[in-house]
Amino acid sequence: MTLPASFDPAFAAKGDVIALCHDERRSADTTWLVAFDAAEGGARMLASLEIPNAEREGWLAELTRQGRVVGTTYGAAGIVWAATEDTFTIWLEGRRITRTRAELEDPVKVSSRVSDDGVDRMVWVHFYGGRAELLCVEHDDEARLDPTYGRHELLESDGRWCAYCARDLARWLGVLFDDETFRNGLRD
């Protein structure tokens, strides 16, 4: 399996990540591979390639063989997350947020939540004893400033990344996932 030349800049960049893209609005038969320059200051999309789902495992094996970091993104959000054996990293709004398993010791569950006004999209880690850590939050004033922005835009595109990210983090930690906004209506 060979990636097109448009992916070359991604592989030349320090800290490159290839992300599999979730997007319910696209065909259920395909997945997008998206190359990001993912550095300390966030992730910048460089190239993308639509592949049949039947080839997904082959691409994952090839990218892993090449030593690429394979992560996940959702739609056009530009937010990327990736798990290794010991770390979970999120590139969001010009930031890189990394936690180790040791830093997230004794979790009970991971939850995603969107504020009532749709402006804040959050991923929380909940621990024994009732403590919770806000791992990341995306703040998007468009939900408040655009008079045509409604619940549909939030639920079908803009905010869904936080549910996928929280679900993947919960799987990585081996704990429950609670989605307070989308009610676990996610597709693998």
C-alpha cells in the first residue's frame, strides 16, 4: 500500500500523525486517512485520502510498520487524538495535551459533555472518591454568535469529536464511557 505524494510533507514534519477520520455524514463504506503536522502547538492538516473500509486494517498495519503515529479525528474539526501504550495525546486549539496512565491512575469513567449553549465541548476523567479532571475543552463562540447555528449543527458535526475522543480514552483506560450529549450514539 502506497500513500500518494501529497502525504510526503506530513512524513517530513516532526511529530507527524496519521489519523483515521470518523464522520457519520460520509459513506459507511469508506474511511478517511488524514495526515497532520502534529507538534506542540496543535495539529495542522496536510493531506487526506479516502479508502475503502475493507482496506482499513491493511493501512493500519502498514502505517504502524512505518512507525507512524496513528490517531483519530472527527470530520473537519481539526482536533486529533492518539494513544500509545503509555500515553494519550490530544492536539486541540494550538495545544498538545498528553497524559500518561500513571497520571490518570484509578479512573472510574470518562465522559464527554457539551455545554447547554453549545460553546464548550469537554472531555472529563472521573476518579474514585468523586474527583474529576477536565482533560480538555474546546471553546467555540460560533454557537453563540451565529443566529443560524442550532442544535443540529452541534450534534451532527461540531461537537461530536468530544464524544469520540472520550470514548477512545475510556477504551484506552479500560473504564466506562458516559456521553452526556450524544447518548452514546456513535459509530465505530
